[in-house]
Amino acid sequence: METDSDMTFKHLLSNVSTTLGISQFHYVSGNGDEGANKQSADKLTNGIARQQEVHTKEESDSYDQDEVEFLRNINAISAKISSISVTHGINKETNNILSTRNDGSNENCKPITKIVFLKTHKTGSTTMASIFERFGYRRNLMFALPRSSHIFATNSFFSRKGVLPLPQVLARSHPHFDILDNHAVYYRPEMEKTVPNATYITILRDPVTQLESAFGYFEMAKGMGISKHPNPFEMFMQKPHFYYDTTKYTMKTRSRNGQLYDLGFINTKLFNNTSAILKKIVSLDEEFHLVLITEYFDESLILMKKQLCWSFDDIIYISNGIRSKSHRYTISDKIKSKIRQWNAGDVLLYNHFNRTLWQKIKDYGPTFQADLDKFRRLEKEALNRCVDTNKFDRHDKREDKFILNPKHSGNYCQDLLRADVPYTALLRRKMREISISATAVDRNSRSQNQEKNRKKRRTRRPMSSKMMKG
């Protein structure tokens, strides 16, 4: 039986669908207790939701009434997704993991080394990948690496066929990989077979700034033929359907709901199917142990430290790159509104996991702020020690990269500053070295065993007749 809450949700979906130009949508209600739904939704509507409401009010002067209503509806739908997740017990296992797992200060805590990090484009995921790669490099962990380049695929699901196989000598003792963190489109069945029993982590960014960043970094304007315009991004957002449907440009699949696409929602025909998007979000909530938020990067890392039972040193980072001014675009309030409508799927995705992040912070306990303050002190010390703040590497016109401080050029700072691409190359060499070493040990072991067997055969030989007569 459809409840008043379900009918309200359907009404919200209808409003959003109309704004997006969607002609049909479907919503199937759950059988959970609506009182529990409301209580859970209220609990999840935290400081971030309040910030979003204030943000909407601040921008209301530049929006028309329909646009303001659209943003309010998006927030309401996000809260409803959270209540659906709680109703179906989606967050139960993940929350238990977070609340019962000890942090790195507890000596009974064992660091987690089986990890799948799903990179999303232009979210800070390259800096995150470097954190995982440094952790694994220092511990000789086995990485599932692409056969070539540093990317598995951008427009097709992840497949084990694209993984550089382990040498046979390593595969005998280590049949599965430990970490997978290069760019890949999320596909759980194949990833599970590559890194069984892994902890799954990803990162999301505000869809407004994420789309502008992707547009600039991948130079999409060139393929659209609008690169000479004073503000190509604004030109694109004036008629996004036109450019999306009629032109070919780099990384087109990341110019609408690109974060959902990275997370396996690759059927772009379903971008107007609100019900399918909501179903995907609930599924991701169930499958991922932790979703980080770019705008709260440090807070996210504190949660990850506890989730993985790592140390502060394990999560120290230096940003892999800062986008150059030449590849940035001014975004007016009006364009922000258009982006949220164009990227409505990513807005729903982001809002939901933004809420869950702050619920996890609330569940962390009273030491969260102290841990965050300590981490930021350590982070500042590492940056001051390892980086020459007066210089940047500008070989890639799209971004400015930090340069190593020549006074502190040891392994510690090199490891911190190393980016994803050079780490991938280094890990390939490292795994090759481990393989060569393991092969040598294996040969030596076989040689020793063969010698032992020869000696055993000699001692077991029967005595000759002459020896017996003597």
C-alpha cells in the first residue's frame, strides 16, 4: 500500500523530472516502517544539508522560482534515499565495520591491505591513489596494474583480462592481488575476483566544480569547436544537449553525470530515468565501505584511517597537481543552476554520500576533532619540509605541480610527492624485481631439494656382491 511519504516522494520526482524534461519515471515503495524512515532521514539531515539550504537561499536572488524549487526537491530526494538505505538495512554492515574497527593507535588493530579504490575523474582521486600506492609500495604488496599505461579503461567495465598477470612463481604463493586503484569503470564481479574480500572506497566531488574541472582539464571545448569563445564552458552549458548530442569531443562520457559513469552507471540512456539512478545509488551505498568527499578531504581521510586501521603517516599527502588558471572558467550562479539540472544524477549521488560522510563523522566519537587537528599539523609539517613553495613544475600546461625541496630530497619526501603515473611505473618495476628475486629463491630451493634427493638415492642403493663378500 502506498503511503503518504511515498506519494510525497513521487511528487518530488515528478517535479524534478519535469524540470529535466523527463516524460516518465517509476518509483517502487519499500515496506519499511515510515516512522523509522523519518527518524533516520532526520538524523542524516545534518550540517551539510543546512549548508546546502543556506547556499540555495543565498543564490535565490539570481534563480527563477522553478530553479529554486528544483534544488529544494533534489535535497528532499537525497534525504529520502538515505531513509530508503536505512529501511533496507543497507548501512548496517558498513556502520558496524566503522564503529567496531579500532584506529591505528590500538595495538590490537591489524591494518587492512586488501583494497579496491575506485578512481573518479577530477575529484582528487589521483592524490588518493598515490596514498594507496605509497602504502603498498612500502609493504611490497601486489597491485593489479593495467597491462600498459596507467588506465584500465574509461568507457567499458573493468575486466580481469586487462590486468598485468603475476609471474607464475609469484602466483603460486600469492594467487590474488592486494590493491586495485588505477582508473577503471566499476564492475564488482570482476573486481571481486581480482582482489577478493577487499574494502571498497571511492571519492566524490560537488558536481558543479567537478564538471567545470573535467571540461577544462580534458579540453572538451576543442572538440565542440568553441575553444575561441571567451568562456567556452558557459557556452557549453547554455546548450548542453546540443553539444552532447551533435559533437565529438574528448571524454564525452564525463561531461554529464561523469561520477555516476565512473561508478558503473554507463548506460547514458538511463540518465533521464530517475528511478534507475536512485536504485544505483542505493546499490552503491550497500557495496562501498567508505565514500570520501573532496570538499572535506582531510575529514574523509580521518575516517579512512580508522576504517583501514592505518597510521597518521599512512594518510599524509601532497596534492598531485593544481589546475592552471588557463584551464579554469568562471561559473555564474545561473550556470551553477544549469549544471545541477544537467548533472542531476551526480547531484543525487553526491548529496546522499555527503550526508553519510557526516553521519560517519558523528559516529566516529569525541576524538574526531582532535585527530583532525593533529593530522593537519602533520600535513603542514610534511608540506613545509618536502615542497619548494616558491616553484612549480609547469610542463603540463593544464596543471601546476609542486617541486621537491632540494634540502629534503630523501625517500620520505620523494614518496610523498610521487604522482599516480610514476607510481604505476615504479610498482611495475618493483613487482618485476620481486618476481626476479622470487624466481632466484625458487631455483635455489629446487636445486637444494634436487641435491637432497640425489643424496637420499645414493644412501638407499643396495650393496654390491663384492662388498658383501668382503
